[in-house]
Amino acid sequence: MARSQAKDSLTSTTIRSVLSEVYSADKVSNGEKIDSSAITAIIRKACTRRLDSAAQFNQASRSDLARKEQQEADFLARFLPPLLNEAEVDRVLRDVITEQVPQTKGDPRKSVGRVFKAFYAKVDRTAVDPDCVKRRVEALLSA
């Protein structure tokens, strides 16, 4: 019985924490309700923070705290849509680069801003890892 109460406590604490962040973002949005992609971004950031904390706790030999953070991250991850994989990111980026680079006449690396803007116009920011997108843009433009 203590184990289920602990799990429920972990769940309710995690949900309350994320809801607090959603309510805060809602208040900052000047009376407009935030959309589902903003909520997804909040949950993804909360999950990432917990994973980072778990890694730091592991380095500090605090496996008990690391385990708690990992459990919270795992719980939150269940509510997140899967990220696009690198092959899907590359496919969209190749299309965008084909459209954008000829407009900049010259060094394709100068079109990075346009490529990012066009990419995120086609793909929801919450569906990709921004570090992966950045790496792939640099790799594809330098190729």
C-alpha cells in the first residue's frame, strides 16, 4: 500500500508542477489561451529538466534523488508525441534547402536563417529536437 501511495504522490506532484507552468504561461499570454503545441513544449522542457537533474544527481552519487527525477521524466514522456527522427528531419530540410538556397545567390551557409524559418513553418517546433535540426542544417549546408 505504501508503494502505491508513493507512486500516486509522485504522479500528483508531477502533474501539479506541470499544471503550474501551464497556468503561468497562460497568464503571460495576455488573455489568450495557449495552444496545444505550447503545452507540449512546456511538458517537453519539464521532462528535459528532470532528465538533466537526474544526471546531476547521479554524478553526485544521489541515486535516490536521481531515481525520483527519472520516474517523473518517464511519467511526463508518456504525454509527449514522438520526435521526428533524423531521416525525417533530413527529408524536410532537403526540400527547404532546395527552395531557399537558390534565393540567397552564393554561399549556402548564409541562408541558415531562411532555412530555419522555412523548416519551422512546415514542422511544429515541439515535434523535433532543436539540436538535431541545427546539426542537420549545418551538415546539409556544408555538403
